[in-house]
Amino acid sequence: MSRVQTELGDEMRGLRSYIGCVWCHLQKDLRLEWRSRDSINGMLFFSLLVVVVFSIAFDPTAAMSRQIAGGILWVALLFASITALNQAWTRELRNRVLDAQRMSPAPPSAMFLGKALANFLFVVIVEIVMALPFLFFYNLHALGQGWLILAIMPLGTWALVCNGTFFAALGLRTRNRELMLPLILFPISIPALLGMMQATTAVLTGEFAPDPWIRLLVAYNIIFTLVCLLLFETVLSAE
Amino acid sequence: MRHTRIYRTVGLVWFLLTVAAIVYATRLALVVAPTEATMGNVQRIFYYHVPTSMLSLLFPYVNFVASLFYLGWRRRNPMRALTADAVAIASAEVTVVYSSICLLTGMLWGRAVWGIWWTWDARLTSMLLLWLLYVSYLMLRKLSATGQTQTLAAVLSVFAAIDVPIVYMSIQWWRTQHPAPVFGGGPDSGIDPSMMPAFGWNVLGWAMWGVFLLVFRYSLERRRQETEQEAARKSIEGSMEIAQ
């Protein structure tokens, strides 16, 4: 009885220290961003530009903009998050911080999770701020179940950010790493992109059901989050 | 040394058999097999399109398994891990070659029968995405720094292998225009028995050619690895002499 209890206690302690590591990395990344505000400002302005350029390119009417807005929204967020993800790990290269973290006994996947969560928060902030100009520029109001957007946005964002953070770490020590990230992230993310774009279009137009696409996003997120957590140590200590 | 000679003889015999099989298969496909009733001679591209598409779905598995072996052996047995990595890169390149052939022959056929070069249909799109995934794999190998290329590429290969079924399913939901599968696609599917030899020999010939390419590329990569190790050994020895 007591042994079972101590084993349980050990596991609880292990879990608590893991969450502690994640929280520590998350706090550090949030503090870095709060002091510089590089990523969020860059992403905000970039996605605003994409939205403006696309409305000039298509000159959309209300009916047409419903058809294309889902796609444009995610293309803007995808490009914007690439700019932030590229900086996410280069921050750690300064003063050889990453080498220090590789030597620390803290689990590497906790570092990955902390950074992915931080990037997730940054992109969500950008989405919240961008929502209004987006609605105005494209004269949108949802014809489907609008509240489902509240599920689609975080799911889609996590799908982009989780794999994006992983591949940014993978491409960290390649030549022209800014180019490398989209080259490997886009092909892997195509099912997720298809899911979020179709689900958003379904909600905006109300012409078909978004459920299968939301389920696809959930499955994609679960599978790839697990794979990222399992393989991150290999990538971090690759040599 | 004797082993090398045996390997070389086996390789040569395999190559000659492959060429013979392909020559025979080409004769069957272009001359012997009957002309298809509705499409005419255009249908003969089927004998190249379907075998290459089947094989381009097979070689990614070789790449995936080799990458798993690489990740498993990486720390315990680095020398053996390098052989797994050579298999991985060889199979990835063969995948890209075969899926390119499949896409190009498909486009030629589409232009003649559908009147369009390309359409965003389920099978076409998923094959294009397979091609994109393995091209990005080769790009990563090209651009990453020496020393960690193998590990990073093996990790990406695991991602690609997991992605392929998800891509396939999601695209299926998205749209379908490609002719229903010729084999196992319902009661009317299948081809006339007189077309079967041409098809079978083409599958065999192109499979043998794919294996030949794979082994050839593998031994090329092994030689490159050995030269690299030799150069590293020499530079270490050189630096030790200077130290003395």
C-alpha cells in the first residue's frame, strides 16, 4: 500500500516538475516578447498587409468574399506566423543559450512545449486584433454557426504553431534557415490547412457542415503534438 | 575484394535481366496488347502510369523503415546506422523519380482524354503532395549542415510517413474525379484478360528497374560516406602529428 503510494507520489512529483519546466520556459518567452514585442508587431503588420493586398487583388463583393475569406485569413496567418517562428529559436542562439539548455537536466520536450505555447499565444493575440479589420474589409458576417469559429481558430493555430515550432528547431542549423522552414512546414501542414480553410469557409457560407473538418483538425493536432514531443530530443541533440 | 567482384557480377546480371524485362514489357504494351475500345491507343500509357504510381507508393515505406532503423542505431551502432541512412536517401530519390513519372504520364493522358492537363482531383492532389513531401525531404538533406543531416532527415521522414495517410484521407473528403480504381474498384473494374500480360510485365520490369536504381544509389552513397570517413581520419591523424 505504502509503496504504491510512494510510486504515485513520485509520478505526481515528476509531472509537477515537468509542468514547472514548461511554465518556466513559457514565462521566459512571454517576458522576452513583452520586452521587445518584435514577433507580435511584425506579425500584426504583416497580416494586415496580406489582407489589404488580397482585397486589392480580388476586389471582393460580399458574396464572393464569403467564399474566399476563409482561405485568405489562413494564408495571412500562415505567412505571418512563419515570420515569428523563424525568430523563435534564433533568440536562443544568442550567447549560446541553446547549448546551455541542451546540457541542463530539464526534459527537452518541456522546452519545446513552453515555446510552442508561447508562439500559440502570440498568434492568438494577432488573430484577436486582426478580427475587426478583417470583418470590415471583407464585409463579413457568418451565415453558418458563427460560434464554431471559436473552436476552429485555436485548433488551426495550434496545428500551425506546434509543427512550425518543431520545424523551426529542425531547420535551425541549416543553411538559409529562413527559407527552410516554409519548405518543410507547408507540405506537412497541407491536411491541416485544408481542414481549417474548409471549416472556416463552411462557417462563413453555411453551405456545408464544418464537423468533419474540425474532427480532422483535432486528429491532426493530437497525432502531430505527440510526434513532436517524442522526437524533439532527437532534433535538439542531433549531430 | 572478392566480395566486390561478386556484387558487381550480381548487379550486372540484374541490370541485364531488368533491361530484358522492360524491352519485353514494352513490346507487349505497345504492340501485342489490344487497342482499348473507347480511348484507343492513348490507353497504352496506362501500362506505364499504373506501375510507376504503385511503385511510388511502395518506396516511401522503404524510406520510412530505413529512417526508423537509422534513429534506432544512431547511438548504439553508428556504422550500421549509416547504411540505413544510405537506404533512406536512395529510396527517397527513387520515390521522387517514380512519382514524377506517374504525374507526367497522368498529365499526358489527362490532356488526351479529359482535355485538361491538370485537375485538383483527390488522387492527383494526393500524388502531388507525396511528391512535394519527398522533394522537401531532399531539400532538407541538401541544405542542412553536415553531421546532422541524417538525423534531421530521418525525423522528417517519420513526419512525412505519418502525414501521407492523413493527406490521402483529407483529400478524399475534398473531391474525387479520377477514374475509379481499375483494380478492386467495384463490379465493373478490372481489365480485359488480354491486357493482363502487358500490365504484369510492366509492373515487374519497372519494379526491377526501381530496385536497381535503389541499390546503385545506395552503393554510391556508401562510397561517399567511406570517402568522407577516410578524409576525417586523415585530418585527425594530421592534427595529431602537428601536436607532437
